[in-house]
Amino acid sequence: MKIDNAIERGNRYIAYVVLAAYVIIGILLLPQKFSVEEIIDTSIESSERVEHIEEKHYYVSDVPLINQFPELPTGCEVTSSTMLLNFYGVDINKETLANEILKAPLPVLRNGRVEGESPYEYFIGNPRDKKAFGVFNKPIFNLISKYMDAENITGCEFSQVIEKIKNGQPVMAWITRELTEVQYTSSWYVKNEEFWWPKGEHTIVITGVEGDTIIVNDPYDGKEKRYELERFKRIWESIGRQAIVILE
């Protein structure tokens, strides 16, 4: 009996040793498959993904929709400016701004070449005329600044435009009408440099971002429209990354 008990105790001891060895081996192997760092990284990556999705859902409500027609067939810029100013409570209309925008005559043939002024300095033509060209950011910024403090963010990254929407600021931006591909079919000389005008140049007011869609107020027909975000970004960049916001 004593021998049997001794054998039994010896077997139990061996079993405990084997079990302990398995536990130690398991602990040593565990970090190789499930490190704390890996688990933390995964959770952070997941939260960032959720935040990224949430960041792309913003909308600035109550930005007025104004149609540039019939009074201003080429007046998308002053009409977009009117939307911005009206949103911030400025009592102004598109025709008043059309009268106030700094203008230059249409380019003319002179000395064997077509010469004219720069749309970075003037509205080329008159927004009341169908054959006018339009205007770029600087004269519009100066016009808006007569009524409210504004910021010309031309040249910024597109992420900064989205950030403005996130902060509740509608953004006036230059694109082409209906996001057609940018084409340069008209040119004239500004002093001694040839300038090419982007066909279908247009402005809108960005009011929101919803996933992969951007939401805009379009003065061409006075309607809210939605476009594919990446296409909008590409066309906006092609026109020179031009954008203006009003500072509250």
C-alpha cells in the first residue's frame, strides 16, 4: 500500500509538472499571435474609420437658392455671391452686385491679335449679356468684402474646403457647368501673355458633403444638385482651386 501511494503521489507530481510546462509554453507563445500592441492598433484603426465616415456627412441648411436667369445669363459669379451674402443676412440682390462688379470690355482684335483684360482683375464683358465671359476669384472677393469680411481660400487643398463646410460655412467655388471636362477654346492677350479661357466656366455654392457626394446650390437653374465628390474635386482643381468663404 505504501508503495502504491508513493507511485500515485509520483504520478500526480509528474502530471502537475507537465501541466505547468504546457501553461508556461502557452504563455510564451501567446504574445506572438495576440500582442497587446496589435489589439490596440486594430481598435484605433476601427475608430478612425468610423470617424472618417462621419466626417463626410455635413450640410449647411438655409442657403438660399437663386436663379441667375433671366436677368444675368452670364452672371453665375454675382448670383453665387448673392447666395452667400443673403445666407449671412445681408440684404442685397444679384442685380445690384452685377452693377457693382468691376468690368472690362470683351477682348477685341488689335494690332493683328486679340487683346483684352484679365478675369483675375475684371469681369470680362457684362453679366447681363449672353456673350460675356465671366470673372475669377479676386474681383468677386473684393465685391463681397464690401459687405462682409471674407476669406479668399483660392489655392487651398480640397480638404480645407470640406473643413469649411464642416464648420458651417458655405463655400463659393469655380468649376465648369455640370462638371464637363475643362476645355480651352478661346484666348486673348493680356498685355504680352496669352490667356486661355476655360469653356463652360461656372460658379456654385457648396452646401454639404454626404459620403462620396457633394451638394451644391447651382445658380444656373436655381436648384440644389449633387455630384460625385472626386469628379467635382478634379474639375475644381483644373479651374485653379478657386474658392471664397465669408467670415462670421
